[in-house]
Amino acid sequence: MDDKPARRIAHARAEEILDFFGKCRACGYPAYAESTTLRYDNGDLETKIIASCALPCGWTGEVSATPMTGAAARPRT
Ligand SMILES: [Zn+2]
């Protein structure tokens, strides 16, 4: 997996996700999340959702991009 062609990040943008309701996987405390959009100089576009614990336990991790707001059960109008 280390033989990817070299590519450089041309642009990065981070945005806080206000409707993120995930929890810290280490201590269970509510976490906050940032959506980071990375654009590479070869045209690739990647969006990562990085969650971080709101307590200083140090946990941070990539999470699913699906908002955990029960949107599947309640279609928005
Ligand atoms: Zn934590």
C-alpha cells in the first residue's frame, strides 16, 4: 500500500460539524468533529471527518461521514 503515486495537497479546508453527535470511543464523552476537505494537485478530492473528544483524554479518530441524527427515520423536508 506504499506504492501510491506521489501527490501533494493543493488545498485543505476544515469546517466544524455542528450537528455531529458522536461519542468518544475511549471514554464515551460527547465528541466534536471537523470535516476536512483535501484537494490534491492531481485532481483527487477527499473528505475526512475527524472526531475529537471534548475532554482532554486525547482520543481522536476518523468517523463515518453519515450524520448521526436519525435522518433515515425522519426524512427532511
Ligand atoms: Zn474521551
